[in-house]
Amino acid sequence: MTQTLTLPTPDDLHIHLRDGAALARTVPDAAAATPVPPPL
């Protein structure tokens, strides 16, 4: 019987950009939270 379950990292990550002052926070926050994928 299988003891572990491995879930792959989703590859459909996206963000919803905002307007005005919210855009100024959205882009830096998203960039800081986005993992850099390993080289192929």
C-alpha cells in the first residue's frame, strides 16, 4: 500500500494586477513571493 502522496507544484500561477496605488504593491509583492523555477 502507498504510504506517501506527492503533489506536483502547479504551473498555472497567475496574479490579478490592480490599478493605481494597489498596482504599486501588487507587483513587488508578487515578485517577492514567486519562486524561481530550477533550470531545465
